[in-house]
Amino acid sequence: MLGLQLHSYRALVLRRGALLSAALALSACVAPSQGSRQATQLNAAAPVPQQSPVPQASPGRRVAILLPLTGANAEVGQAMLKAAQLSFATPGGPPLDVQDTGGTAEGAAKAAQAALAAGAGLILGPLTNAETGAVAAVARPAGIGVLAFTSDQAQAQPGVWTLGITPAQQVRRLLLAAQAENKTRVTAVLPQNVFGDALASGLTATARGTGLPEPRIVRSANSFTGMNDALKDASGFASRRGAIEAEQRAARARNDADGRREADEIGRRTPPPPPMDVLFLGANGDQLGQAVPLLTFYDIGPAQLRVMGPATWAREAPRQPGLAGAWFAAPDPAAREGFQQQYTAKYNAPPNELASLAYDAAGIARAAATPQGFPLQSLTKSEGYAGANGLLVLQPDGQVRRGLAIFEIDRGGAHIVQPAPSSLAAPGV
């Protein structure tokens, strides 16, 4: 499932890599002239004394949060609820109606029905893609918006926004940064799984939406042989090395010392560059460990092209020095520090990997609330929101644009080489 997916920057980057790995494993336009307006800062108000009364909202201004408070994902759900409650801690915002999904699609549908019956005007959650589909089926006919926590972009539709950081958002940021370097010939080697499918879809959609050439996509089976075959194919190694090997054979065929010496010299020649200037490698874990030495073997690296990968590489980077110079896109950890400090001070423990999604969703609910509820134009304000994971802009069609930073892997981890955009007008959002 796709819905669940840096102190010094380096240390925080590594922690964020673990965040995104967990998120991906557990679950899933506005005119540029408007995009330069300052994003609404979420949860920026100073705390108000707790004894101040909280006004009761009329139906339609209530906010429901749907989370797995029991079941296999209960620990994740409880931490996310705490994050949302932290965002709602200042009086004056709409009340929060808490509903337990039990971590199932059926439970999520029942929770959505109960939320609507209680007068919800906006739903935060649920967690996974299956739960999101069930909630959307209940909320959309009633005209109630859903800010879901899945990163499965397939669940996005008008009135349903997926707040998880998606493969497509990462890919868009990276490809447009590569285009700014005049690198537009993209080849991707992607795993044969749901994550690979999402990356492929994001690569293709970005190319078509921005006028970039269609990327070449090669799928890799989950084995050393599969990765070897995919990288050999993607790099065009047979044709690049073929002419060199043919010359070697001709020199050896002379069957003399000069021929053997010449063959050795020919063998030390560097093959021509690969037929691409960007390689997007979607491997993680063991697959990535198999791929890194093959990059060297097939003459694929920073000297020839730009290697890119998913945000989960933040976790992989210290163990893979062969990836030095490669890029990935992820939130700037500096944006998250305030939330982490507030959460830790309140609950005497750091937030889990996904709690910031609930914190930002609750912040959007507070910022978008009107006396009439949560109209589309209020939720989809063109300047977007500045949250714990940076800029995010809700689009009327259900898509979410994010301002991600670009990190470059070095031998000790990763560092930011391009900062996170702060407005929709910036490239890559």
C-alpha cells in the first residue's frame, strides 16, 4: 500500500528518510501570477490560555478526524490524533469530532457516516488508500471535503485530497530541476510493484504536462539478475561496448604479442556515455544494494549523467557511498522543527513519522473555516499553505502540489542543494 509512507541537516535528513520509507510501505491550476502570494502559515498563532471558552460551531463547521484508533495501526493513529489535537489547542477554531476506523475500509465508511450525521463539514483522514476510497464514497455525494493521509495519488479526485507525500510530487520536482540543467533525456529503472507503478505514472504525467520528452521506462524484477538486465538494457551497454569489444577481438585474432597488447589497451577505453542524461532509479533496500555496483560496471554515474531516486534514499544514503552525487526530493526538515518541538513538549515524546500530516490537515481546517463551513474556494486558496512539511497547495481537481527541497547524497548522508520552493510560482511545485 502507498498511503503510509535532519540539530544538523544531515541527521535530520536521515530521520526524514525513515519517515518516507515507512509511509510508502504502510499505505499510499492556478495561474502563476497568483502563485506568488504568500502561503498561509499554518498553526502560527500564539497559544491562548486553555481556560478561554471554545465556541460551539453549528453543523457544517464541525471537523471530523477519522483514524485507526484500534487495530493494527492504532499506535500510528493515536499519535496522529495527538498531532491534530495539538493544532486545535487554541480556542476559536471548529470543534474536532474523533471517529475510529479500526483500520478497515468498512470501519472507515461507518466512521464517515457517523461524522456526517454529527454535522461534519470537513473530514480529516482516513489513513490508508482502501479506507480513503470507502470514505470518499460516503463524503462526496454529501458535498463534504476529505483531507486524506494516504500517499496514493490514485485516490485523489475533486473534493478528496491526498496529503501523503507522493512519488509523483518527488518526480515532478526532480525532473523540472533536471530540465533547468538542460537534462531532458530521462530513463527510469523501476521495480515491478505498486511503488514502481506510481513512479512510472508520475514520470509520464510530468513529461506530458511540462512538454518534456517521454521518459523511457524499464522495469526490474526483484532479483540481482533482474536488476542487472534492466540496467544493462537502460544504459545501452551492449551497443556502447560492442564496438570496443569488436576491436579487441580483431586485435587478439592476430595472435601475436602486439595484438594482445593492443587488445589490452582497447579494453581500457571508456565507453561512450549512456543514451540519456538522467537515470531515475526507483530501487530501495536490497534492490538498491544490488544496483549500486552495477552502476559502476555499466559506466553510469555523475561523470556521465544525473542519477536520481525517491526520497527513501535519505535512509539509504549512508550505506551506499556509490550514490554520491545522486539527487532525491523531500521536505526541508527545517519546516518541521517547530511542530516537533511543540509535540515533544506537549506529550513528552517525539512525533511518529506521519503525525505531521494530521497536524497540517488540522491547520488547514482552522485556516479554511468560514461561517458557511469549508467551501472549495477557501480550501483551494491559490497561495496554498505553509505547513510542517513545507508548502502545499490543494488543487480543485483533488491534486496536491508540494514545495520539496532537492538533496544531494554525499559520503556521510545528504545535504540540500536546492531549497524548497515557497510559492506555487516557483519551478517544480
